[in-house]
Amino acid sequence: GRLKATLQWTAERLAQGNVSAWLAMGSLLAQVRHRGVLIPWDTDVDLYVDGADEAKLLKAFPNLAPRVHWFGRDPRGRSVYWVYYHNTRRTGDAHIELWLWRPGLSKDPTHLNPWVYPLSRCSLYGLPLWCPRNSSHMLTQWYGPEWHQYRFTRGQSTTMLTDAISDWGRYRAVMELEHRPIPAAPPRPR
């Protein structure tokens, strides 16, 4: 759908602009644990972009009319750029987050460079992308040693089963991942 189309467009722009970028956080988790398919309740794709390539990134995404997708810097001033499916920024819509990977950030990630470089080929949604050299180590850094297990707890990158009840598709996906029987009709929120 929209997220795959936005990712494909973004990946093409990054490749054409020779911008070094790789899957990160929940998107890397999807690539490894879910075998290249997005986690069902995820609404975005996270990529890190080498901070040295920021100028190339801006050149790869000129905001010229007619816009296909909206591209812009984080409105709160964080070191992240956003690509939205629509040609205007619509919060909550399918989007790509392009996080800058460089020293000097509040959470300087560059001490992890030995596990990131050289990048290795991988895919998400069947699209050719890049992943860190040691994806397992990176996932352990972000999610702890049990990242390969499904956890449905409140947190930055996970969801509770009860949070998915209002969305039948998400609820079904969570039930399938936990190998639970799927009811014939959506449960009623309490």
C-alpha cells in the first residue's frame, strides 16, 4: 500500500543521490524477525542516513512542484527528515523517517560503527535496501537480548494486544503472531 510505495520512492531517491542509508529500529526488526515484511502494526519505516551525506540527502529530495511525496525536516528540530505518502505533511499517515547518524547528537550512535559498517544488502517488502553489517547486535542494542521474541507491552516500539483491539487488522496480526485462535468477529473494547 501507501507505506510500500513511499519506501520504494524514497529508496530510489536515496540510491540515485548516492546517499548512504540503512534500515533501523522497528524496520530492521521487521527485516530480520519478520523476514522482510513490516510488523503489522507499524505505520512507518525507519532509516538511518550517514550524517556526512546530509547535503546529498537534501539534493536527492528537492521539493519541486509537482510533489509526489512530502519531504521535510522534523518540525521539532530533531535530526530527522520525514517523507510522507501525500504531497503535503499529514501526521499519522504512512511515512518514512530518515534519522541522521552522526557524532554530536544527544544520543551519539557512532560508537556502534563497527557493527554498522560495511553495510550489507537486505530487503524489506521485496525492495532492495541496506542493513547494518551486524543486524543482530544492533537489535540487541535497541531492544535488549530477547529482541527475537514477540512482546506486546507498552513501549516506544511495541504494542499491547489491547491497543490493537480497535483495529481489527492489527488485532488479527497480533493474535496470529502469538499463535492464538482468531475470533470470528472483532472483540468489543472494554
